Amino acid sequence: MEVKPIADAALGAEVRGVELSRHFEAKIMKGLADALYEHRVLIIKDQKLDKDAYLDFGRWWGTPIPHVLDHMRMPGYPELLAVGNTEEKDKNIEIRNGAALWHTDQSYEQIPASATMLYSILAPRVGGETCFANMVAAYDALDKDTKAEIENLEVAHLYGAGKLLDLEFAANPLKTGDQVERVPACHHPLVMRHPITGRKALYATGQSAFGIKEMEESRAVELLWRLKMHAIQDQFVYAHKYSVGDIAIFDTLSTMHSGTQIDIPDPGVEDTKRLLWRISVRGYPRVYEYLAA
Ligand SMILES: [Fe+2]
């Protein structure tokens, strides 16, 4: 297995020489987990997995989360989502581009995702990138006063309640009262100390962040906005252009990400289809406990 940092990128490494369908050995997983926590995003190249094998791979990273948008779940595979422009649901622009905003998966839930993976099944020739922001580097670059100011702040999160840039899409809408009830507002630290690396990161200043505990609303919104704009500067961001067979896996506690807007496929033009299989997990790789046992 070869792990190579992506040239001139703010974060991320490419992984080659591993066939996940055959090598579910603990030492391979340990190598991948260590690499993920070092580089925050891994692009594992040239994979050929069916849904069951992919889900097995996902389970090595934690417990897969069935998404609150239950109408988005894949039939027969509630922990998988089809993200792209190829399905009937994707004709709806709000669904197709519902991740084209800076966000952190499940930051609107009490226990957020710890990792997400996106497996590229169909990749368009143009566009369809996922942008990743390095929230550790963004935190490190803050001045001393700002670090002191935000150290113990607790951010209030609610699905889709964060302030958006003009270019961002709104979050994929919740469809039912039941879905709204399942994701009441919750709090997370603004400065997250990573449970595995111990490194501090700015956490989830996008999609769901709408307030700060014991802070006046307009001041909180202004501070969250300032930190979001800080974190998504080019110097902290890597945009990944997928090839078919890539599995992008990212540490959601130390990154933020955004999809890019895409049209429905053009029947007259080749390679305009985009399809990613998504798994998000809670918890941490079992491989650490397994090797310690
Ligand atoms: Fe996402």
C-alpha cells in the first residue's frame, strides 16, 4: 500500500496498491486509519466493490448511519445514499445540489458522523468535485486572541439553519414532520479536540451552525460567519475531481466539505453522469481495539 500526499493540496493523500474487496486485514485497516488521521482525507484509487462489500468496508470505520432523509436511502441498503444526477429523485435541483454548501455530516445530530466515504461509480468528465477544508490548519492559523475567544464556546446546530453564501445551495430539504422531529437543535464545541489525534480543529461552521450558547444572536451569527469564511479560503481547501473507482474517505471531525452544483446528465454528451455511494459512520475504527486485544 502506497500513501502519497496530494501535491500542493491543503490536505489529503492518495492511496494506491490496495484492493479492499480482498484485503480486509487488520494491518491494512490500521494503515488506512493512521493515514486518514494524518491526512484527514484519503482518496483510495481503483476500487471495485459491490454494495455489500462497500458496506463491510464502511463498518470497519464505525457504525453506518441511516440518513434522516429516509426517502434518499438506497432501497435495501438504508445506510447507503446515492449522491449524483442519475436517479429520478435527482431531477429535483434541491436534491441534486442539496450538498453543494459547506457542511459537516450529521453536525445537526447529537452524535455527529466521525467519517464519511464517497465511492465514485460514475464520474462526469467536467465538474462534480467535492471540496474539502482542513479545519485543523484553519484553526492553527487563527490569531491568539481569536483562539482565546472561541476556546470554550458551544455552537447551536439545527438542520439547514446556518447562514449561506450566495453561491451555496440550501441543504437538501427535510420532507416530513417526522424528519424534523428526529433532528432537534443540539450543541457541539466550536473548537473540537480530536478524540484520536488530540489536535484541535474548528468544528462545523457551515450548514447547521446558527448560534452560540450564552451569546447574543447577531454576535454569534457574525462570529460563525467570520470563522466559516476564514476556513474556506483557498489555502485550506482541496477540490477532488473523481475518477471512477475512487473512494474518498474523510475525517468529519477535522474537515468541512461542499459538493459542487451539477446539471442533470446531457443525453447528447458523453460522461455527464455523476454517481457516488455515500456512507457516514459514528464511532471509531474497530481496528484499534482489535489490534489491542
Ligand atoms: Fe456531506
